[in-house]
Amino acid sequence: MKGSKTITQMSVRERQDILAAVADALETSAKEAMIEGNPSFAANSENLALTIRGSVYGLANNDLKAAEILLQQAMTLIEQFRFRDPHRPETLTLH
């Protein structure tokens, strides 16, 4: 990859792929949160993943601002989960 692209610089296919990858990461976080006994975080992660998956076509094609906001929210949620315990081993939530 030659460098980072903004969402507006990405092709529709690239936007769909990044949205799907973020939804996957949210679902992984949700599963881990359930295992660790955090059902509230699991529900938030799963619901955001479902929102992204259910809207991926419209987000990738027409509503780039909404896609950008959802991606930011997702990354914040994933980051909060990943960094809530500094001694926690690495997980697969972020690739």
C-alpha cells in the first residue's frame, strides 16, 4: 500500500471491505466481552457491528459521512475494549 487513503479516496469496494473488517473486529470484541463477563460492552459492540453490516451498501456508495462517523465510533469502541487493562494479552480485535 502506498499510503493511507481517506474514505472519500477509497473505491466503493475498498469502503465495503473496510466496513466489513471493522464489523468483524466488533463481533470479535463482543465475543471476548461476553467471555469476560461484560454483557453491556458485548451488546454495544454487536449492535454497532449489525448496524454497519446492515447498512454497508448505502454507507459505501452514498453516505460517506455516516460511514466515517460509524467507523470512528467502532474504532473508539474497539480501542476502549482493547486498552481497558494494560496487562491484558493482545487479542485479535485489531489487525
